[in-house]
Amino acid sequence: ETQKETLGFQTEVKQLLHLMIHSLYSNKEIFLRELISNASDAVDKLRFQSVSNPDLLADDPNLRVRISFDKDAGTLTIDDNGIGMSREEAIANLGTIAKSGTAQFLEQLSGDQKKDSQLIGQFGVGFYSAFIVADKVTVETRRADEQQAVRWESEGTGEFTIEEIEKATRGTRITLHLKADDKEFADNWRLRSLVTKYSDHISIPVEMEKVVYPEFDEEGNPKESEEKSAPEWEAVNSAKALWTRSRSEVSDEEYKEFYKHVSHDMAEPLKWSHNKVEGKLEYTSLLYIPSKAPYDLWNRDMQRGLKLYVQRVFIMDEAEAFLPPYMRFVKGVVDSNDLSLNVSREILQNDSAVDSMRSALTKRVLDMLTKMAKNEPEDYQKFWNEFGAVIKEGPADDFGNKDKIAKLLRFSTTHTDKPEQTESLDQYIERMAEGQDKIYYIYAETHNTAKNSPHLEVLRKKGYEVLLLSDRIDEWMMSSLREYEGKSFQDVTKGKLDFEAEETEEAKKEKEQKQEQLKPLLDRMKSVLDEKVAEVKTTDRLTQSPACLVVGEFDMGLQMRRLLEQAGQ
Ligand code: ADP
Ligand code: MG
């Protein structure tokens, strides 16, 4: 056996601990949800590995989490018979934060407690939340496939100790030494109500000791029992995976709690959709739309995907094959009856059943959004403000659903002249002026540049609405949109605008004359500007500005040019 070793927490952990202890003061009880959630994950992992290696279950096949307490000592224990941790795993998992984006997260903290506690709500707190109520935490754990167990212990300040110990059973036992002010948690009824509140949906039993009432003799004195019998355990939660229950049996509160469990997000979801599919393929899905975007949403490589189960057995987190990248904000569970328990990420990428499920789930999400846009426009606007930029990847990512996605898009336009993206293409079409048959748009680096562009002058005069685009993704999106409801899209900075051609013979002549008169000036300008322009022409596109730059109809857009220039092309 090795000696006890003292190790330091990663800087980020120290910061997180400090923050958590100070900002989650009013919502302490969530620590129990986090620890039960971890125990349930550990049991899920063991169940999965035991499919190929049944020996792991050994003589302890009934998977469960147990909660016990000692009122006098002021301790609370959460004990699971899941996968457990090796020494190295304990050091890595309980001493560092592996989540991507942690550094960015910590940078965003303002020191303002109210704001910070909302941020931490989005981040998810996990194991370290034990230190909200405990001044010392002891973790004793043994991996299911190892003999050696370890004890990890910390007071949640700067460091933790780790040492090898004996432990007869596999899995993890976490003991919280409750702070003086938090002894209330070492209480049977308090714990039972917290388990029901937060962990009812957990698919394994969360057990507590049965309350044994003392028996009394005829004189009313408690009977002395000869021998203290072994504790009897009973499940406190319903221990049925939430998605296997029928929709009518599940309350909104339960759906919301389950969301927190699968998403590691403490905020409430905006919407969800729970469906059981029967027929050629059989699967159940429970999909959630979060109310807030994560920090790394813009990153197409962010961890994404659904929790995958096969016949109720947990297979993997972040199974990304079930939804396209532009739906990377969706959280939830898919439970299939058709896949094999041995399925791997590689297999998922090339499986025809998965393909069918992906297109059905994609439609499901689009339908959920379409319904929300129609029936709860305020919620939809909230959704758009958070996730609109990702939906804009949709037309290029998912050509087959282009029209459905286009209906969901929201724009800033000259109708409102505000930067908020609130207008739909359907609204645009409804407002189209007489004789207008195109949807006009302009890109610029910023909303203000777009709004004040001289290119818009003539359109404003004619009463034609123009989409004002200034998100980086917009040009890419427009290059795959092309048309909507039979109306083509027209970049107002490109080539000739249609209505310029609608002029009479007479007007045409007049224009040619003018052009002729101005020819010396135009030639002079062209020779001064030389290589910088292809052509200098007169125009009736402008009403106030003296001149503007136009890109040829088949040239690259200005914005795309800038992007390529920035990329050194
Ligand atoms: P998360 O659950 O989001 O991964 P946590 O902070 O809750 O983050 O837990 C960190 C890691 O510690 C887990 O990913 C897991 O590897 C490990 N862990 C925590 N609790 C247990 C447990 N009861 N059994 C096994 N591993 C655990
Ligand atoms: Mg966790």
C-alpha cells in the first residue's frame, strides 16, 4: 500500500468551488440531485460494460443507489454499486474540470453574485456541489474490475488527499461531513422529499433505510429487541426511466427535472417533445430545446448529441449521429429497440436504421419549432435570439428540409429598421409591394452599415422591403437558399436590379443621352481608378448619395470577399 498523498486542485476547480459555495447559497439542496445523478451514471456505465463482461456484476447484481445518514455525527452518505473509479480516475475526475469551455466560462464571471449564479446554472455544477453543504467530503471507491480501492478526501479549499484502502464492494461511497448550518440534511423526511423531488425519474432505485417503528409492550414501554437486525432498504423513487412512461403520466415538473439530469443545465428547458415510435423501427425519443445557448454553441465541433439507450440500457452520451450539426443545441434521450447493445460510434455513422431515425428526429425538431413559432411566438422569439445563428446553418446542412427551415428564419429588415431579427419570410411576402416579385437583401459587416447603405435608397423609395443581413453566417445561408415560395432572392449590391429594366423606350433614350454627355467624366474616373474598378456607370439607383460600389452579378459577394481576404486568400 502506498502512503497518503496530498495533491492540489486545478486552479479552475478552486475558482469554481469558491464561486459555488458563495453563489448557490439559496439553492443548497441541489447537491443531492448532482450526487445521485453521478451515481446513476456510474451504474449505467457498469450495466453497459456488463453486457460484454457479465463477471463485473459478480455477486452484487441489483444495481442501486443508497442514501443514509447519521444525525449525531452530522454525516450523509451516498453509496452506489456502479462502475467505481481507479486511483488515476479519482485524481482526474475529482481534481480537475475536463469540460471544454471551462476557461471561457470562468472568464465571463463578473463578480456580481446574481449574474454569476445564473451563469453557473448554465454550466452545471456536478460533484463539487457537495461542498455547498459539507466542510469535508470523503469518497471511497473501487473500480468494478480492480481489487484496490482508494479514499479521496478534501475540505474543499486548495487540496485533496488520496490513499489506498480496503473496500469489499465495488462502486463509490461518498460521505458528506455537513457544515454546522446544514445538519438539517441529515434527516429522513427531508432526504425522502428531496429524492422524490429531484430523482424520481432516475431509472435505478434510490434506496433509503426502512423506518422501523419500535414495538411497545402492554405498559407502553418500547420492547427491547434481542438483536439489531440488518437494515432493510426500500426504493424511495419510482425507479422507472422517465421516457418509458406514457406522456399523460408524466408531469411538467418531472420533464423539467429530467432535463436537468440529461443536460447538466440548471436552467429550465424551453420546450420538449416525447414520442414513442412503433412499426418498422421502434424507438422512443425525448428531445428538449434549452432556454439558453451554451458558450461554445458557435463551434461546430462542440460536444453535442443525445444520450443513447438500447432497450433501456445506457450506451453512450453525446451520440451525435441522431441529429444534424445545426441542431446541436438539442438535448435528450433516444432509446432504440433495433440497435445492438454493442453498437459503437463508428457503426452509428453508417447504419441505415440510424439514418432513418435521424431524418425522423430532425423532422420532429423542425415540427416542434414550427409549432412554437405559430402558437407561442414569444417563446419562439426567445429561441431565435439564442439559437437563430445555428439554425442559419440549416439550409446548407440539410438541403432536403430547406423550405421548412426557411419558414423558421427571422430577419432584421427595413420594415422595422431595428437590429433585432423578428421578421419572417412569410411576413415579408405578405408585405410585398405591387409588382415586386423578388425578396431583396443586403449584407454588411454591421447592422448599421447595412441599414444605411446607399444601395437601399431606390428600394426604400419604391417601398420595397429589404432584409438587412449582418451575421457572419448570412452569406453562406443565402448561397443555399436561392428561393422561397417561388420568389427568388436578390442581393441588392449585385448586378442590375430587375425594376431598373422596366423603363420605357423614351426613358432609355434619355439615359443613353445622359450617359453620352457624361462619358468624358466617366472615362476620367475610370482612368484615375484604373485597375480598382471594372467599369464606371451612371445609375438611377441612388437618390441621395453621389456614388456607390456594385459587385458584378456573378461575382462573389462583398462579405464573402472580406472573409476570404481575412483568411489570407
Ligand atoms: P459530470 O457528471 O458532468 O461528468 P461531475 O462533476 O458530476 O461531472 O463528475 C465528474 C466525474 O467524476 C464524472 O464524469 C465521473 O467520471 C466521476 N464520478 C463522479 N461521481 C462518480 C461516481 N459515483 N462513480 C463513478 N464516477 C464518478
Ligand atoms: Mg454529474
